[in-house]
Amino acid sequence: MTSSSRYAASGVDIAAGQKATELMKAAVQATYTPAVLAGLGAFGGLFDAGALQGMAAPVLVASTDGVGTKTKVAAKLGRWDTIGQDLVNHCVNDILVQGARPLFFLDYVASSKLDPVQIATIVGGVASACRAVGCALLGGETAEMPGVYEAGEIDLVGTVIGVVERAKIIDGAAIKAGDAILALPSTGLHTNGYSLARSVLAGLGWAEPQPILGGTSIGEGLLAGDRCYLAEIQVLLAAGVEIRGLAHLTGGGVIDNLPRILPAGLGAVIRRGSWPEPPIFGLLQQTGQVPAGEMFHAFNMGLGMLVVIAPEQVEAARQTLVDELFLVGEIIEGPGVRVD
């Protein structure tokens, strides 16, 4: 028995990893910009920092995150083409909150046993989302780890590196009581709350059309793609809207995420019904008899990105993004977030 066949007998197939790399190669290389000096296959990705020379005071912004147990939904439905896109969009939104645009991305995909087509499909989704935002997929890791991951399980994590001018960092410091809170809506759960959602909906058929979901299935509702807000925020800034704060509603919902950008002593009121809630949330609340307070703590409830601006700029902002922005609340004196 050769050393490679002994490795395969222990649960790790080197050939499968090489096959996955070959299958994803074209998709990854399609994301390269002239700033990429070394990418797929190199021990470390090389990105030419000279691309930042035109900036006055560039500040790098980094974030790492994953798609959580949304991978279990993908596994149950046998669909792997969307979660890679979810990963990129989530990470880009995280650095967008501070005003940054993405430069390059790194991904990590792990499983108990590599399926080359499955892995290439996932990474293809990562590459597609990177291309959409002008971000290079600079490198990553594909790991086969029997004994760590259960059979059929996938772990998907990504790191994004972006840049912002120091003078244009959005940090919430300018937020004042009376400021308006606008929302760019979500498409659904995005990448958070899936452990609760899977528990609540476990007894229902996920493939059958559901009237409450407008005729789509639970599976389709749960796999609705994570939306990226980079283009919309860039449009607002280009139109002269002064964005005082941005909050990406991820784990913890509006209750935990909005306070992260608020100066000490300030809170917020959010008025339910002032934006469209994707029907998947109504199904979750009804089926699981989940209290409203817990819903807003576990899910984004249709609020993808919150935008805090001066009240006198609300009309201009909404005219800039017609049918995209919703006035959902305001900043108030006193800590905490209240949903009315």
C-alpha cells in the first residue's frame, strides 16, 4: 500500500482535493484584477498595495465570518450554488458598515470527505459574488477532516480585506438624537438564525409550495440569497447623502447590532410595519409561536442594512433609491432599542 493510499484509507483523499482545485480554477482566476500578483496555487496570495497609491490616507478594514448552519439547509436541499455568494455578501456588508470597499477575499471550505463537484460549486458561488463587487478571490483552503466534521457536513468561512479613506470612515460618532433610521430591506434570513429556523420548521415539508410564502417552498425561503448593499451605499454617498452610521443586521438582529454604532446615551425606536417583512418570518413566528421580542433578537426581520442620516436628508435619500429605502425609526435619548 502506498503512502497516498494509506492516507485515503484513513479518510483523506489527496486526489479529490486536487480535482476540486482544477474544477474551481477558472472561476477563481476570473476574479483577478491587475493587482493580483499570485493567487491560486501559491503558498500565499500576493496583492499589489500600489493599487492604493491614489488614496490620501488608506485604512485597511478586515472581517471574518461564516454562513453558520445555513449549510445544513443547503445539504438538506442538495443545493450548493448559493451559500458561497451568501458568504461574500455577508462579509462585504460587514466592512461596508465602516465605509470600506472590498479588495480581496479568502475562503475556507471544510468537510469530512471532499466531493470535488460540490466544493467547486461552492467556491464558484464565492467567485461569482467576488466578481460582482470587484473583489479578487485571492486564495483559500479546502480541507478534508474526517473525525472533525460529520459525514455530509460542510463548514464555510471567509475573510475579506477592504479599504477606506481615513477621512471617510463611518463610525457612528456623528449620530444625534432625532436622526432618522432608514432601512435597505433583506431578502430573508440572510445567514443568521438558522438553528432556530430549522428547529421551528423541522416538522413541515420543505419542498411543497406554501400559501403564506406566496406559493414558494420553505426550502426556497430559507435559501434566499444574502443581499449585498455595496452598490446602494455607494449611490447614496455619490448623491451627497451624509451617512452618519450603518448597521448590518446579522446575529443578534436589530436589538444587538444597532447599539454597536450608537454613541453613549443614545438608543433607537423601530416601528414595525414601516417596511416589508419577507413572509418567511411570519411563518417562523406563527409555527414556532416565537415572541416578537425574540424574533427581533434572532432574525433581521427584513431589515438588512440600517442607514442613519440627518432627518433633513431623508427625502433626498429616498428619492435617490426609490422603492429601496424605508423610513423605519429614529434615534432617541437613552440606551437600548425599542420595537413598536
